[in-house]
Amino acid sequence: METFGHGLRNDVRFAIRLMRRAPGFTATVLLTLAIGTGANAVMFSVVNTVLLRPLPYSEPDRLVLVRPVQGRDRSPAVAAAPDFYRYRAENRTFEHLDAFYGRAVNLTGGIEPERIPAIFVSAGFFENLGVQPATGRGFLADDEVWGTHRVAVISDGLWKRRFGATAATIGQSLMVNGEPHTIVGILPPKFSFLNAETQLLLPMAFARGDNMNSHNNYFLLMIGRLKRNTTQEQAAGDLNTISDDIVAKEAVNQGTAISVAPLQDALIGNIRRPVLILLGAVGFVLLISCANLANLLLARAVSRQKEIAVRLAIGASRGRLVSQFLVESLILALAGGALGLGLAYVSIDAVNLLSPQVLPRAEDIRVDPIVLMFTVGVAMLTGLAMGLVPAFHGSRAVLAGGLKEGSRTASDTGHHRLRAAMVVAEVALSLVLLAGAGLMIKSIYQVLNVEAGFVSDGVLTLQINLPPQKYIDRSQLQEFNGGAFARITSFFDQLTDRTRALPGAQMVGAISGLPLMGEIWGKNVTLYDRPLPADLTGLGPIQYRVVVGDYFRAMGIRILSGRPFTDRDSADAPGVAIINRAMAKRDWPDRDPVGKIISVNPPLELLPPSMAARTPRNYTPAKLTIVGVAEDTIIRA
């Protein structure tokens, strides 16, 4: 009597002989399986890394993103530096609370100059994450003090690229925006933070009189590590108590609450649903592959009826035949799964190149043991799914009819019905995928053709970051006038004039932040054509940018009423402003705002005593006359 092991070996040898005898059929099956299992392996790698794998920090379940939210819809906002300092000093629910913001900086000295993204962080940032530099140290409390703040922690990539990965890098000087910074640490390889490209970390410090360190300037995000046995609700309540006190004393942040959410959720953002939809889509692709391959195997089983009848005639049991069919399909599936795994390894390299803004933690996605086990499991299930139906139906051969040449049996009719049913299932699944693909194409088309408010065709851009120690007169920062920034104004005036004279240049302008990619500056606007509110909470929020030259004409932004800026609008001329349609509709719904007077800094009489005491004695907000209303533009992607 044949033992199970001996029978299995015979089934495997027989299956391999069948694969060799039909190379075309085998290649078709393996290629189809490789595509199906490979796509599933890639998507599961994405899901495993982005959605399932914990963040690469110490006890990541205690890390939360802390940020203000505004309005009934709880729109996310950013915090002001003085608010953060109070939150950090007075909270009772966090082991660590830190703030950060991003900005591009210039690196000079040594090899060629370059412009790289940097993250400015408060002193406890590394302790908060539970991650320390691979070499050197993080930031100390003294590094937050202006004057002792010129230290830097660089990425592993920047260390290798700019310093040749030499051990003597710690202590060397790095010129950041024209100022020497001492390198005190080197980040671990592949360190990433909140989808930001982390090449350089600098301490968050502000000079005396720096407008960034005011209750009227919002740009910070905050990250916290909860104390043990502390809930997010308790932390939010704690911070909102402090926030309410800030509102009462400083008359700012009216209508703002503090939100506390898991850092992993903030990192994933809105990517969870698209990733799961794509995983479902590739799952449908695998189901279609299974149905298609089951049809092929069923067709081959029909062609093998005589062989099956002979085996039944000489005493083979139906269970033995089912086992043979399943072994054949499992071998095909495992071979196809191995090819699919190889395809996944190759494809993952392309996924790793995606920007973190497109796919969080893209650089960390890999085929790990979990993905390997998932792929093997998918291959086994695929083999069973595509092999069971042919196995049961192929083993039901009618003995007498199967031995007759050209005979037609009831089994044939059953095969045809089953194959027809599987074709219907394939078509149904394909229609679902086609409908989804059509909706996706329509959505992409709508995004590409959305009315952005500007024209990018034929527009060339460049970014310039002027070193502050050369172009900002810090001695005048305490004086509330534009003298501290006169060199910056002069530089861009000369730059636009010289660029305008270049052959082929039609219109030249500059702006502090381009649409869809630039920094956003937030303020509260004062409207002087109506009585002043009782305090700062009565001022409307705005986002503003500084413009030079023919920016509006160069970008094709329509001026709906009034005029654009001209060369007469110099630093010595009365201040002017252009607002967009949305602000005009909000603040002047029934009249033309051209000629109205506004300012982006509040009058002295609206400042609470604590803010007024820190304000220069010659404080007078610059009043701006609205000279035009421009079409709305999309400022964030």
C-alpha cells in the first residue's frame, strides 16, 4: 500500500513532468501568478509599513501631535512661539512637549553651496522621540538661547555626501545661511520625522525683538510624549486650560482649541483609505487571476479525461486524483509566488523613491519576513483556489465515456457550465476594477484641470534664501520700521530689474512663497473703515505674502478691480496691499474694497498690557491702502 509520503513524492514528480511537457501553458500560468502575487506583496509591504508597523521611536504609542484647531469644523492650525513656551512650562500631562517648524537654508563653505530643507526644533526633541544621534549629542537647553544656538545635527546622508563620512566631523563648522554652526551630532541612517526630508536639524531660538516670537505670528507644530497612564483627553483638557488663560490674558487665539492625536494617525493623514483601496484593487486582480487560471486548469482537465479514466480503471481512488490535481496547482502557485516575490523585491526600490509627502515612510518600505509569510500564504491560497474546482470536476470522469474516443459525457456539460460561470465572475470583477479605474482617472483629470487661479505655462522659478546676518540689520529690529529689512528690499529690486533685462524675459516678479509650495505667514488684519473691536479677538485671520515686481502679470493672476503693484510702490512710498476675492467677499461683501485702509499688525490700543509692555515705544502698525483685488489662487496642494 502506498504511503502518504511516497504518494506525495510521486505527485510532485508527475506535476513537474507535466509542467515540462507544456512549457507554454506553464509560462502563462507562472507569469499570471507572478503579477498577481507580486502586486499583492508590494501593496502588503506598503500597508505593513505605513499602517501596521509602529513608528521607529521609543514607545510610539505615547507620542502625540499637538496642534490648535479652529472653527466648528476643527480646521488644523499652527501655534505661536510664546504659546508653546507656556504649554511646555505649565502642562502636567506630558513627559516632554516640543515644537518644530521647517524652512529651507543655504549651506556654504567647503564644496559647492546648496539649498536644503532644515527642521528647527526645541531642545528636548530627541529625548521626546526617544532617539539619539548615532554620533555626538542632541540639543541642550542652552542651545535654545540666542547667541549660543549656532549648533547643528546633520543627517547620515549629508554627513556622507558633504563630509565623506569622516569620524572627525563632530566639532567641525557648517555655514548655515552664512553663519558658522558647530556640528554636534549625526542622525542615525534613514532617520525621518513626520514625512519631512530631514537633512539638517537646528535649535529653535529667537533674537530679542524677533517678530517670530510673538503671539501674533503662528507657524509652530508641537509633538508631545504623554506621561504613563495619561489619556489623550486628559492631555487635551490640560492644554486647553492653559490656552483659555492665554486667550483671557493676551486676547489672542479666540475660538481656538488644542487637539491631541496619536502621532501615527497624524503621520498617516488621509493616506489610509487610498492605500486600503489599492490593496483591495490588487486583491481583485489576484481573484481574476485565480478565476482565469482555474479556467485554464479546468480546460486542461477536460483534455486529460482519457488519462483520468485509465487511472480510475486500474484502481485509483477519486481522493488520489484530487490530491494529484491539488499538488499540481500548488506547485504552480508556489513557483508563481516565488517569481512574484522577486518582482516585489524589484518594485519596492521604485516605491522607496516616492516622496514622503506622497507616501509616508516610503523609504522604510521593504519585503520583510512578515511580507514573505504573507506572500507564501497568498500563493498557497491561490493554489488551492485555482486547483480545487478542476480537481473535483476533473476527477468525476465517467469511466466508460472517458475511454471512448470523441465521446461526449454529462461531465463535459458540467465543465462547460462551470467555465461559463467563472468567465461571468471574471467579467464582473473586471468591471468593478474598470469602474474604479475610470473614477480614479476622472479624479486625476479634475485635479489636473482645477482652476488654480494662476498660469504656470512658460513660468520659470528659482528660490533664494538670503543669509540674515548679512541682509537683516538686527540693531533695528527693536525699532518698529522697515529699516531692518532694507537690504533685502534693495536686493530683490535689483534682482528683478536685472532679470527683466535678460533676453526672452517678459515679466519678472518675486514672492515670499510660491503657490502650492511656499511658506504661509498668518496674521490678524485690522480694518480701519469701521470701529476697532474691543480686543485682538475681533480681528479677522489672514494669510499674507510679500510680492516684488510684476508677480501678478508673470503668474497670470487676474486683477479683478483696482490695479497691480507698480514701480512707484517702493519702500519710500505709502504702503499698499492687494487682497484676494475671498477676503473682499468676507470683509466687504457689498462694496468695492479698493481704497480701504488695513494693517497686518494690531493697533497699540488693542494689545493687552502684557503684550504692550514688550512692544517698542515707537510701535505704530504700518497702514496699507488696498489698491487692487486679485483672483483667488490655490496656496496649498
